[in-house]
Amino acid sequence: MGQKVSPLLLRIGYIKNWRSTWFAEKKDFANNILEDYKIRKFIKTKFAQAAVSRVEVERADKVKIIIYTARPGVIIGRRGADIDKLKEEINKIVSREITIEPREVKNASADAQLIAQNVGFQLEKRVAFRRAVKRSIDQAMQSGVKGVKISVSGRLNGAEMSRRETYKDGKLPLHTLRADVEYGFAEALTTYGILRIKVWVYKGDVIVDRKKINAAAAPAAAEPAAPKV
């Protein structure tokens, strides 16, 4: 059996960061994780048509929720009315003060999660899966990514036997830590079952200067002692 590791988790601490950034005591840790899960699930369900790529949660004095989306206007609403409603609904999950910050994903055709969702929407509209996948790969390559792989599994085209088909273009160095590889997953609810879509996108290498990071993290050198008289 294959041993599969998330491209995000493999690169955390090197070129990627956590999607939830906060510290908590042992008694609050589990509650915070559960709240983060409920927040993400609620936002992605409520704004399924807003092309939400990911949701980041920062906790300090307030709970800051950053929503990366290709259509920020759908979340903001007319004069910010929808954000105010969203705050009231999330306050039922989190009792602390909340700030919501929508951020636009400018290149949606190069975002792994949005590619997976787009293929899923097409499959739900009965588009042939090969056509949907190849069109998404062509759009991603034209947008400037260096490699993309899309895997679709389930009862493809309504076949009796479920199977998996994978299509790839460009290069995809999954084991290279400096390689900026994004991963996206989505499900398509069709009349003949659930189809699962997995997407990997390679955007190039991120060169990290470890010497500068180590120098900044190292404590300042102690001042030399005064000479004895």
C-alpha cells in the first residue's frame, strides 16, 4: 500500500505555516480545535458558491478569521451586510469577539482547492469527467503553474464498477521540501454516487535563506566583560 502524506503538513515549518495560529492551555486546546473545525465547515457550507479556497484562524485578544475566496463580494454583501450576519452566526459557535477579513484569490485557475471544487461542480452538472479534468489542467498550465495533477475516483460516467483515473501535466516534485506544492480535495454529489477529486499544483521553488533565519533566532551575543583593574 502507498504511504501518503499531505503536501501541506510535510512543508510546515519550512515554507508553509499552520492554517490555525494560536497557543492555548491544555484545558482549552480541544475546544479551540473543535471551534476551528465548526467555523470552517459552516463557512464552506454557507458560501459554497463563493469559491472559498481556505479559512485561516488566528486567536489572540480576538478571533480573527481570514477567508481566501475568488469572489469576496459574495461574502461581503451589499454595504457589508452579509459579513455582519456572518459574525452573528459564528458568535453562536465562538463566544469571543470576532473579526472577519475576506481576501481575494486573484488567480483562481492556479489554486488547487478551487480547481477541485470547479471540477466537482462540472461533474454534478453531468459534464464528462475527462473533458472537465483536461480543461482544468489546460487553464492551470496557461495561468503559469509548473505542474498539475488531478485524480478522479468513483463511479465515473455512471459505470457499475468504481475506478480511479489520474491526469498530469508538467512536473510535480512531491518529495522536494522547497517545492511549493498545493493540495486540494472536493466531492461531487451525483445521482450515481459520490465522486472524489484530488488536485496537486506545483508553483515553483521557494528558496529559504536558513542562515538569516538562524541569525535572527539566535540570542544576541553577550557583551564582553570589563577588564579587571
